[in-house]
Amino acid sequence: MAPPNVSPSGPPLLELRGITKRFPGVVANDGIDLDLRVGEVHALLGENGAGKSTLMNVLYGLYHPDEGSILVRGEPLRLRSPRDAIEAGIGMVHQHFQLIPVLTVAENIVLAEEPHRGPLMDLRSADRQVAELSSRYGLTVDPRQRVEEASVGQQQRAEILKALYRQAEVLILDEPTAVLSPQETEELFTVLRGLREDGRGIIFISHKLTEVLELADRITVLRRGRRVATMPREGATRESLAELMVGRHVDLSGTRRPTRNIGRPVLEIAGLDVDDDRGLPAVRDLAVSVRAGEVVAVAGVDGNGQTELVQAITGLRRPAAGRIALAGRDISRASPRQALRAGIGHIPEDRHRHGLVLEFSIAENVVIEDHFGPPVATGGWMHPRAMVDRAARLIKAFDVRGGSPETQAGALSGGNQQKLVCAREMDRSPALVIAAQPTRGLDIGAVEFVHDRLIAQRDAGGAVLLVSFELDEVLELADRILVMYEGRIALERPGDGATREELGLAMTGSLAAEPAPA
Ligand code: ADP
Ligand code: MG
């Protein structure tokens, strides 16, 4: 591909100078400089909490910086609201889409800026303009489709079209690939390359090193609110970027550590049907087994029944049909407490809702599931000493930083909260650990740690069911991989016998279901 049209002699498309934004107790952005050239993809890379979203919210007029200035083509800009940003040619695709579900794609795109013909909105012309833009940039959408019926990928394309319709020259994308399959990600990159050729400037936010190296012309790394580096892609490596992000050397080898000792089946599921909140089938006629000493990973794009499957196994949702057995015992109708007593450890997808009580201390959280029995309690009496001792032991073993047994769980950082949940769930030596998105939102160091503990659990003879949207994580940890698509298993492969390509295809339903290899 021809090199992008970089750095004409004029001023950059966009400049951020010395942006500082403070929140109570934290400097989210500390004197950050960033510039964006015409026809450039500039990646903004950093761990969770590094300040990426804050900086972009400043640029989009959602936050007012405490210090610093913003220039567009050399002209200072005062942003009172996103309206000013849009007027200055800045468009943003948020991490969480901001479309109106009951309206069509075209209506969403032209909303608040409808072409008028007399007093009525001219929808015909809106449809036409949207179709034009859509074919020009290869952003395939159906203008007449209602957003609530559109896939995540289509909604994202609608968001991009919305910005282009408003003539954005600068496009900000905040973690756009988090919700996409590998193929959808490639399609998005093709679109972004086209926009770059067209002379737009793109700020691409991500914490995925491989993607950043694939797409970006230049890379800026933030760490703890500060800009630690800006560099061209040439010469940057995953290792060097990771080190800049984290501030120390990180091992990224991600070597597979296959199991050596597979035992009896621990979890056996047959003919399972589970409905979602609306009563629609989410899991259909599903069969899965997980054996002792094995990590089975369920891969797939969010929303294909994974959440309902995990809820059914852990007693949070009643199956419509089928059987779930743990070590031979039927638990299809078990309550969450009974499932736990039967030997399930659950690292939940939403650690704030189902994992920890943030107002409780670390010690209280550690015993929350078994405060009704020894050694923590006898005959209705709690033994605070035992609670505190256990908490202290787990804090040490799981390297939970930033608190003592008496500290409120809510005062810990996200990564340390997750370590605490892992500690509590694995300490009971459950027969089966269900880890749902266990590393989402964690920084690189904490991810490494959680992965090691899951493997240790397996090597001690435990069964592990991992549910993850991150293909890298699946490929690193799984002894067996199941791809879930529309409530069914679309593909099964041994952990070392799967290609990214076929997994990605199965994740989008483009691969016909086939029987598991013998
Ligand atoms: P990133 O997008 O890189 O993950 P953020 O910009 O979201 O990081 O956050 C940077 C820091 O600012 C974090 O410590 C975060 O907790 C804090 N922060 C972000 N938004 C707010 C807010 N609205 N109020 C208070 N603190 C915030
Ligand atoms: Mg963010």
C-alpha cells in the first residue's frame, strides 16, 4: 500500500498542548502534548486508567481541561461542548455506542441534522446520502434497518458514518475493536486505511499491541496520565511498547502450557436450553464437558449465549431444558449457593455486581460465601480472627496490593479487586472454576498473574471453564476450544490445533458446524 500522505508543510490537523485534567484525587492527564497530521492514524496506547478516554473526552468537548490548549489547523479552539467539537470537524466513536435503538440506521446518522424539504424531514434524501457515504467508504450498512436489529459491527459502522456525515476530518475511535471479531476488525482496518488515504486524521485508542502495530503510523503511549513516548511505527515492537505502557519489563511470550494430566469428567452438560431476559432462546441444545486437569475455553463474540450459559451453570438462571452435572451430581436446578457448595468457583464477568461487595472490607468479602460455617463461624458466632487470618493469607498468596484485611474492597484498584475474587474462589479448591472474562480491564501485570493462577488450578487437578472474547487469551490457555455462535457450539478444536482464521470464521457463523474431532 502506498505510504500515507504524511506531514505536509502546513500546521498539523490537530494539536493538543499541555493538556491537564484533574479529578478529585487523581491527575488523569498531566501536561499531555499530542499532534495529528493529515492522513495519519495516530494510536493512543496505554493501560487501563492511563488517561486515554479522558484526553479524548477533552478533545471532544465533554470535559474542560484545567490547563492546556487545542489547535485545529493552527487555530486555537474553545470547546464548550461536543457541538463545538463537531463544528470544528472532530468526530468521536465512543466505546459504548450512542445510537437510538428504535430508529433506523439512516435516521440515527442524520439525526439532529436532517435534510429538510419544507417543514418535514426528508427521509428519502437521508437514505440516499447515507447509501452514498456508505458505498464510498466501504462501510456496509442497511440504512432502513432499525438499530436494535443491527449487529454490533453494523452499529459501529453507523457511528462512523454519523461522524463522516457531519464532515469530521478528525475521527476518534475509543477501543473500537473490543467488540469485534477478528474478521470484523480487519474490515474496520480497511475502512480506516481508506479514510487515511482520503486525508482524514484518525486517533485510534487501544490497549492491544498487535493491532496498534498493524494500523498506526505513529504511536503515543500514556502511563499514569503522562505521555511517556511518541514514535513512528517503524522500529516499535510489542515488547518495547509493553515496557513503555507498564514501566517495567514484561514477558509477552504467551507460551502455551498444555496439560499433562487429564482426568475424569467434572462438568457434564447435555441438551441444555437457556432463555435470555426477554425469554428468547440464548443457549440451544448445548453439550459440553470439562474434565479434571483441563482448561476448556468458550470463545466467541459477546452476546452469543455465553453469559446465559455461565449463569445456568452457576445457578443464577434456571435452564429451560437439559442437564448440568458436576462430578456426577445433577445441579441443573441448584441455587447459586448450592452450586457453590457442590464445588464451583465462579470468577464472574461483572465483578462489581456478582463478585465483591465494595462497601465491605477485604476480610468480609473473603468469607462472604461461607460465613455460616467453620472455621469462620460456629453456632451463629463469627470468629473475626479467623476471617482476618484468612484474608491476610490470601492477600499475600494472590499479591493483592493496596490494602490490609480491614480495607474496604472498593478502595482497591480494578486489578487488585479481581485478584481478590480469584483468591476467594480458588482458595476453596473447587472441582470446577468458571472464569468469565477474568482479565477484562486488567493491566498487563495482573493479566499475567490471573493466567498463572488458572493454570496452577488446572495443574492441581481442577477443571477450568474459561469464557473469553479475547482470542489471544483463549489460544494461550485452552487445552480445548469451543466456539459459541448463536447459542450453539459452532466449532471444537484442541488447544494446539486451532487457527485464528477458522476460529474467527466460526465466531461470525461463517463456518458450518461440524462434529468434534475424535
Ligand atoms: P483510560 O481510558 O486510559 O483507561 P481514563 O481516562 O478513563 O483511562 O481514566 C484515567 C484516570 O482518571 C483514572 O484514574 C480514572 O479513574 C480517572 N477518571 C476518569 N474519569 C473520571 C471521572 N469522571 N471522575 C473521576 N475520575 C475519573
Ligand atoms: Mg478508556
